[in-house]
Amino acid sequence: MPVVSYASISDSPPLVAVACNPESYTCKLVLKSRVFSLSMLGREDMPKLGILASTHGGDVVDKLASAGLAHRRGTKLAVPVITEARASLECLLRSKQVYGDHLLIVGLVRAARADSSFTDSWDFRSYKPILYTGWRGGMTSYEGP
């Protein structure tokens, strides 16, 4: 699933957490399959992310393709990974917990990949991450110094 925010919550074992709407088609797929991927997209893909957010997965054969995003199978897990993502994580569902109107899902990272804009940390001169400001507030991107 494309994400605009997630949190690394443990190094050993490597765990990440992401909040999702429990009524979303994608969230239901994650709960059923017990695997998921996180794809970090850059500012150039913001319009495509907007299409994803407003498209119900049950209404299309391939939600990612309908938004103009190519994908491939993960290297370790049978999950779709967005080809043009700046970085991606393949995760096994470890736990879930409801908080307010969202479900926090925790994944055990089984594979990770990042492009050249990430070495030990992100190079924000070449990577402009999408920043989520709330669904009603929309999205923006980091512009840098």
C-alpha cells in the first residue's frame, strides 16, 4: 500500500506501524492475507496517490494500475510493490489494534529496498516526500531548505 506516513517502532525485530481505515478495501485485504507492502512515493506521484485514495479497490481490477502506478511482486513476500517507489518494505502482519476511527497495523519487515536518494538517511535534495496533512487537509510535499 502506498503510504505517506509510517513509523519504525523496533529495530530488533524490525517492526513498522501504519494506521489505516478499517473499512478500506486495502485494509481488509491486508487483514485477510496477513502480508502487506509499504511504498514510499515522491512528490511527483502525488496526483496518483490522490487517485488511489479516492478509488475503491472493489470497483477496479487493479487499483494501482488504474492510478497509473506499475507494480511487481515482492522479493520475499507475495505482495505488490510499486515499481516507481523511492523505497519499499515487505511485511508480515504482526498485530493490529483499533485507535479511534483507525486500525494500527504492525508489520514485521521481511524485505526492504530504497533507491539512491537513501543511503544512511534520506537526501532531501533529491527526494521530496509526500506529507499527509489529514484527508480533509490534503497532501503537500517537503520542499527542503
